[in-house]
Amino acid sequence: MKIEKLHQLYSERLLIDTDTRKIRKNSLFFALKGDNFNGNKFAKEALTKGAAFAIIDEEEYLEGSNTILVENVLGTLQKLANYHRKQLKTPIIALTGSNGKTTTKELINAVLSTTYKTSATVGNFNNHIGVPLTLLAMTKETEICIVEMGANHQKEIELLCSIAEPNFGYITNFGKAHLEGFGSFEGVIKGKSELYDFLRKTKGKAFINEDDETQLKQAEGIEQIYFNNKTIKFISANPLVSVEFENTIIESQLIGKYNYKNISVAIAIGAYFNIPVATIKTAIENYVPKNNRSQIIQNKNNKIVLDAYNANPSSMQAALENFSQLKDEHKIVILGDMFELGVSSKTEHQKIAELATSFNFNEVYLIGKAFSTTSVKNAFIFENFENFKSSVNFKSNINRTVLIKGSRGMALERTLDLF
């Protein structure tokens, strides 16, 4: 079936499903494949549950006129998303980077949605499946779409840009994330800069933090929209970040100086799209982080800084440095392993362990197989969470400030139950 015809079927419904557990009536079911599943096998079930059509790529699963056989289901989903994007011609802002993508996307959306009908990536669904689904969530009413792009290998951002065809782009930073896939820090820079490569080729525009020399260098040859610490001034982060823009103080609900840049680009984008300062201020001040990202949780005895959604050497260092600057008296640090570091894992975990113990926090706990191989003084080290849980007793702690940070797979939010 030609993509134009498939798009017509989609336009009559505006519903795409990929999971038979969540089928919506009259949707198009795309039978995607994974390492451990084959969506073709569930095409009949999807139709039984109410899907109007099932798009498959294995002939044996044909079920009459309601199944549509294509060469490759994923490729078809991506082509459909690109076709839909071209039909609507909606301005698209793409963002990628090593740290802070989702928080930045949420801040930008919070600001722009005050004035425009926006569409944005849900959660961090930012890969070769998530980006097409984000585009297909746009309607004729959508005035601006914010698309988050994640990657852990070369050429992934290039692919996502070819699907989304963004008009604007922003890279939060270049950090030591996914070193295993990118091969090196230089590989990270090259991979993330594929967004700049697309904007350069298509004459798009890039929002640039003028204080970031790497951004400036990588974005050469692109029309740039600048912001810096002179236009958006950092005031404080103790622990919540405050900034000043056009003589207006904006007090966010985000912790850590590292969120200053995320807030700044949201302000810069809002200003570029002619949103009044007072409106920008309200949007940022009303944004509350969730899903274990930069959250402050105050229980009856302690203040907990929960940043357990993800971690890499760059974000770990930033979190520790920020935590060290807090004026609280009794501070505890609980860190979990950082994943996807490849051959750099041992070295990077040792560096973070040394950094964590150099700040003279009252207590430092390191959890995980990688951290268990480190050698530092003044730290409690555990090979896994179960050993940690059975060895500590925080219930009697009073007036402690606690930093909890680790990769998603460590699920360190479980630590909350120990306080």
C-alpha cells in the first residue's frame, strides 16, 4: 500500500497503537518487532480488540482486508510519520544531548503551551519508534511540536532528523553518556552534532548557549539564536534554581545549578516566539519535576534530593558538585552504578567514587557491581541493593539532607522506603 493511502486511513482515525494490551477502538495497529517479540503474531488479537487495521510484514499473518502487508512495519511507521509531518508543515523544535533532555523538553513545552497549541514527546519516548509516534500525535491544530531525540550510537540522530525534519534544534550538552555505544567522548560529540549537520544542510536554526564553546564550534555555519549568562543571569541554587531575565526574577522548582541551562533555553525559546516575560515566569515557576528527576521530597524527618531516573559521569559530577554547595549541615550521598560506559566503566566509577568522598559529606554509600570494584576511603560500598538495604538503618535519622542518584536500572527510588 502506498504511503499516501495509508495516511488517508490514518487521517480518518488519528490513532496509532503498537501494544495489544492498550488497543483503542478504530486505531491502526503497527505490528512492530523486537529482540524478544514479534508483533505480527498479535495482529489478529489487535483486530479482535477493536483495531480498524493491522499493519504487518509477514504474509502468514494476513487476516483478510483488515490486515495490510508491507515490506517493513517499522520503516512504514517512520515513513508515515515523515509524510504526516510534511503534510502539516508544523514548526518542529528538536533537542538532544547527553543530560537534561526530558526536563528541558518539558520546560520548553510548559512555556510554549501558554501561548501556542503544542505537541511534545511523551516522557522520554525519544527513539526510532517514539519520534514517529510523537509526529503522528500532531493534528492540524498543532502550532509547534517539540521532539526529544535520544541516541546511544552514531547515525541515530541523523535517522531521527530525516524523519522529523526539524526547523529548530538545541543540544543540551555533550557529556560522558553511552560511551559504550559512541565509542568515546569525541564519538558523543560527533553523534549528537548530527542534529547540527541536519540544520546546516536544511538552513534551519539552532538555539545556542553562547557560554558553551563546544556548542559554538559544532554549530558553525548554522543560523544561531544565542543566550548566555548575561542575558539570562544565574542567581542561586540552594537548592532551587533562580534566574533573572529582563529584570524579572524567576524562581523555579528545579534543584541544581545544572538545571540553569535547561531553564535558560526555555526562556530563550519563549522569548524568540514572542511570549511575554511575565508569562514565561509563570510557566517555569509552575513546572514541577516528576518521575524521579530532580525532585525534592520532604518527609517528616529528612529532605531527600531524588535524581534517580538516570546517571552518567557528567551528570553525577554535576549533581555531587551542586550537593556540596548546599548549606545543609548533615548530608548523605547514595549513588548507584552508571550503565553503558563500556571499557570506561571502571575508570569513570573510580573517578566518581573519589569525587564523592572528596567533599567530606557525612556519609557516602556506593551501590552496584561497578562501584563495588572501586577503592576509596570513607565510603560504604555494596555490591547490590539488597546488601545495602539489609545493612543500613535510616529510620532514626533526623534533619538529614540526602542525595540519591543512579542509572535507571538501579531503581534507587526504592531507597525512599528506608527513610
